[in-house]
Amino acid sequence: MTKVIIGLEVHTQLQTETKLFCGCPNKFSKEPNIYICDCCLGMPGSKPRTNAKAVELATKIALALNCKISKESFFSRKNYFYPDMSKNFQITQYEIPIAAKGFLVFGKKKIRIGRMQLEEDPARIEHVGGGISEAKYVLVDYNRSGTPLCEIVTDPDFENPAEARDFLQTLASMLEYMGAMDPSVEGSMRVDSNVSIDGGERVEVKNISGFKDVEKALNYEIVRQSSLVKRGEKIKQETRSWDPIAGVTRALRTKETEEDYGYITETDLPMITITSDKIEIAKKSMPEFAFQKVERYVDKMGIEKELAVSITSEADIAQSFENVVKVFENESPSSDMERRRSLYKFIASFYAKQLKKTLNYSNLRLSKTGFKDAYIAQLIRMIRGGEITERAGELLLRDLILKPQNPEDAVRLRNIVRISDEKEIEKFVNQALADNATAVVEYRAGKGKAFEFFVGQVMRKTQGRGDPEVIRKVLEKKLKQPDRSFK
């Protein structure tokens, strides 16, 4: 059996107002080269200065990863010649990183963290006219140059690509909860993976974005290396790139050694000193992470684990959920635990099912929609109170996510109040049965469509406004009748 050894180098863009070594805005922009200055362009005579917020965030990340934090660390120059770094060196950490020797546990797996360091992001290179090998020419956007990065280097503890994906999902969740990373920003987390099989040479795959792509790239590389070994060919130490469109890795260059970079101390920047007081302050500001929220939701609120995991998968959804829960608790305080748990479960179901499904369908993050917690509470209140059906609420939510407004106004304008009157429901039932006469005959003969098929047909006729229980009651009566005129 092939033995696979995988290690990761994770580069996370830190969520700060300005860049790591200058005062330029740390923003993503489709317009190139507008957030730049002499320092992030590497102009002669420009002097860097360290962003204190980046150091603070790095300290919190180190604590979350159980790392030993260096009391003193400093920056070095990593020398290489490439168009994405105009000064021909990258300011990073080498001899003494900001933290080291940590670990992250997810599931039953423990991954060791070798080192964690601060560094600046290079510029963004755009290949015009195709991929890396087919591009006609290259453009460079220096907006990204100088963006603060936290590089997290793991030990080679992964035994398969799926473990790497799970690790990255856990890490990304923790970074988002700490406010260290904005996952909605393009390239907020990029991964270099190192993979070898059966003790052979290590191959690095550079700049993979997306957890699924990391898993795909690693799977491809394992197959590629295994095929080389079977053919009697030697695996060479090299750097490759991942082509997500073709689903293959491509050779970039022979893998450099540490000596090739010619590290020297960056004398323009002072030593970073992290005192015990600063560490204590960072500890007190640590958030409740997703796995901790899941435990609390399950144990204290009686929410099913599957729903709790779904809600906590995104920090903004979890925060909104807790805000809405507080709204209902303040409106109707109760010491009846069963009653409270019933409320929690109802709200949790709405968030994990209707809200998340709608956001995913529109490829949106809740925090980017402008849909207020007060609006969500009002919509839940109307569904739970029977003013509108769950189906009508879900359909309404699709519109409100894209164009936020008060749900009460939206219900009034769209006339989607629940229909519960049996005589009115009977009209829609008759229409649905008449439209599906053949299915009715087959159903009465014990064949064909199930009962819920007819419920769905009536719900469509009412545009989601019909009370499901009333619909079932009327349908049961109608389907038992031999009458085929449906009047």
C-alpha cells in the first residue's frame, strides 16, 4: 500500500485596515494598482513600519493553535527575482518566527504546527490569454503587494487529502471567528502543499485556492507520482502549479532550498516584542469557536447536532442566530425549559434549512446581504404564529435576501397570508385533482402517486399559502369519494 506524506503551508490574508508595512488600504479592488505607495512598490529610500494590528491578530492565531509565542522575533529579507515582488525580496520571518511548536485537533486527528510567521503578500500576477503555459503575456497588480499574511506551516502529519481538506475547513472557521480573516475576499486563504509517496522526493504544489481544490490537487499529485514509480521513473524535487480547469498539476521550476533565498536580517524594521501582558489581553479577547458553540447549542439549548453544525459553519450566521434568539427570549421570558427548547429548535431549523439554503442558492454571505436580524426575527415570528406558511416564508425569503425590506410590508404587498379556510382550500384541491385526474384514478386503485404528491400540487395552486394540515384534511375526504367531477 502506498504511504502518503502531506504537509501544508497556509497563507492567510489578515483582516487589517492597512497593509503590513505601510499605510495603504488593505482592500481588494478589481481596478488594478490604486492602493499603492513608494513602500509597497519597493521604491529606493522608502522605509517600512510594522502594523501593530497584524501582530495582535497573529498572537491570537498562535494562541488558538496552541503555539509557543516568541517573546522577541524579527523580520528577514527573502531574496528572489520575480515580477510579483518589485524590490526583489520579500519581507518575511525566518530565523525566529512569531510562534512555533503548536497543534490543532479536529475530530480524532492531531496536526502539529511547525511554525507560524508574519510576512507580506506579493503582488497579483494575471496571465492574459490562457493559463500559465498558454498566456500571451503577464500583467502585475500591486494592490495586493504588502497585504499582511500569516503563514502557518504544518508538520507532514496528513495521511490523505481528505484530512488536509478537513484541517483547512477547521482552521478557516477559527480564523473567521477571531476576525482574522474575511472568507468572502478573493484569495483570503491560499495553500502550498508538499506531498511525497513511499519516502520519495517531496513535490510542492503552489497557490491552491479552495478546500476542494486542495483535495483534488493532492489526489492528482499522488496518482501522478504513483504512475511515475510504476514506470520505473524517478520523482524529482520540484515546484508545480495547480490548474483547476484542467484538473492537473504542471511543472513550474526545480524546487529551491532555503539557501537559495539568501535570507538576511531586515534592518529597517525593529524587533517584535510580545510581552506576557499582551498575551493575557489576547487570551481575554478570544472568541467562542464553532466547536464550542456546537457543544453549547446541543447541551444547553437542545438543538440537534446536525443543525448546530450547520449554523456555526459561518460566524456571521451563528452571531445572527444568537441575536434573534435573544430577541425572542426578551419578548417572552419563560422558565419552562421545554417551551424554550421548542423555540430554540424552531429558530435553528429556520437558520439551518431555509436561510442557509437560500444564501447558498444565491451564493451570498448573510453579512453581505443587508438583511437585518430584526427582519429575520419578524419573518420567523410570522411563520411560527401561523400568519404565513413555512413554504410561503421560504419563497418570500428568496426575494428579501436580494432586496431586504420589512417582512410585514412584503407580506401585505404580495398578499401571501396563510389560507386556512376549508371552503377556500377545497377550491384549490378540486383544481389540483382535476388537473391530475389520471393520477387520482391510479391512487384510488392503490397504484401510482403517493398522497404527498397531491399535497404538493395543492400547495402550488395556493402559491405556498395553503395551510398544509387543512389541505391534507380536505384531500383525504376528496380522495375517498368516488366522485370524479371534483366540484
